[in-house]
Amino acid sequence: MTDAWDDRKKAIENQYFHNMERELIEKLKVETKEKLIHEHCLGRCPKCGDKIEPLVFRGVPMDQCPGCKGVWLGPKDFQLLSEKDHRTWFDQWFHPEKE
């Protein structure tokens, strides 16, 4: 005859490991999905999905989509453009105290 307490302990232990494995599987699913999305979208236009091409404008590297003609800038590109041409609205955008 089996002991009911031993069966209960085994059931609780099995449930614990089942929950841990389920959490790990869900985490792997999310990470894999994010990785696939990133790999698929890397180097693609966020608007139309065409492959973007590098472009240099006044010494500032950018990306341009040949399909929709969109221009995509990196995080510091507006600042770099501001430093290149002080007569444009870029300067007013980043240095409002000069007005």
C-alpha cells in the first residue's frame, strides 16, 4: 500500500517542475520570435519592407529606401546634421538658446 503523503509530495514536486518547464518554454518562444522578427526586419524599410540602401548626406550616414524614398536616420543623425549646417532649422531645433 502506498503512503498518501508520499504521493502528495511527489505530485507537488511534479507540478513545480512542470510549471518551471512551462515558464522556460514560454520564455524561449518569446526570445525566438523576437530574434526572428529582428533578423527578418534588419536592413529593411520600416514603412514598405524593401531593402534599404546606405546614403551619405553632408558626411552623415543614413539609409534610404528605393521603393518609398523614405530616409531613415540613426539616433544621433539630427545632431550631426545640426553641426554640419548652422543656418537651417536643425540648429534652431537643437540650440534654441541661440535665437
